[in-house]
Amino acid sequence: DTGVSQDPRHKITKRGQNVTFRCDPISEHNRLYWYRQTLGQGPEFLTYFQNEAQLEKSRLLSDRFSAERPKGSFSTLEIQRTEQGDSAMYLCASSSTVPAHSGSTDTQYFGPGTRLTVL
Amino acid sequence: QKEVEQDPGPLSVPEGAIVSLNCTYSNSAFQYFMWYRQYSRKGPELLMYTYSSGNKEDGRFTAQVDKSSKYISLFIRDSQPSDSATYLCAKIQGAQKLVFGQGTRLTINP
């Protein structure tokens, strides 16, 4: 299967600890997105990369959050000094850019997510 | 006001019923609207997307956009228990960023 994969699937940590999540996109996709989803809510955009460049960051992405995509392949999302409010599902998605004149739009394919619980 | 509003439900219907799921949005600048399905503890999967106004049909699913009223709908015909999931509407904003509604939790009862 060549879908989006995320690791770990579950993470339980204590408040104040640092955590890092990994996302492996579909291999030919140049765009990669991170979203956060809390219980009973839709996913909320955090940041996105085109190749290795981080092009947009949400105001939700505080200074404790950092994302990287070295070499434009996999991506990591690190949360420093975790807080209980960080408990959520962290979703990664990838897509490939379609030409503007194609009359179509990128289709974002989501991974299974990493469920973070901060105690 | 949220940019995309969606009734969270829950919605419970008998097998075989026609299901209607709806969203409203607040900004007219967007042209692509998506419907995602999310099973429990899984990532969202794209069902279909529509461009501008009008209908789009794919098997038992029909997506409808009414830009004059800023209303997005998804209809499911001949609903099956396997359709039980949370349905998320979304619009594309800016550089392909998705803005989601809250999601409607749907249960199809056998």
C-alpha cells in the first residue's frame, strides 16, 4: 500500500515532555499538510509544505510547535513542552500540484493520524 | 461565525433511506467544495468534490452546491450500514488549505 503513513499511531506523554511525529506522504506528492483534530470537531489546518519549503503556518501553530520536511520527502512535527490542550489527533495529508488551467484541484489524501494524549 | 458550519448531529436513519447532509459557508470567494468521510479512529477519505455551483453524482452519492444561498449538500441514496461514519464538508482556501465543518455523525440502522 502506498498511502500516507504516520508514526506513531498513538502517543501518551506527560505534560512538559517533547514529542515528535512522523509523516511519510505518497511518494510522488510534492505537497504535505498537517492538521489537528479534537474530539467532535473537524480537522484544523496547521501548516503545509511544497517540497521542502514551509509555505504557510496557522496561528494555531504556537512557538512550541515546529514542522520540518527535509529533502521534500517525509515530514516531522515536534511539540515542545506539551500541554494538556495539545491532546488531539494529528493528521497528515499529501497531494500533488495540478495545473491551474486543468479545471481541477489538488486532492488531499490523509493518513491514519497520530492520537496524542497529554496527561 | 465559523467559515463552514455543519450540524454535528448525530443523525440516525434506517437502512435504505435517503440521507441529506448539509453545510453552510460564509465566504463567497471559494469555488471548490469537498465531502470527506471519516470512520472512527481513521483519517478522512475524500468522497467527492464539486466546483462552483451545481450537482455532481458518483454512484449512490450526489453533491450539490448552491452558491446563491452558500449551501452545500451531500445526498446518499439507498443508505447502507457501511455508510455509518462522520461526514465532513470542506472548502478550499488559499493555497489548497482545507477548511472543514464540524462533521456530522451518521448511523445507518439495519
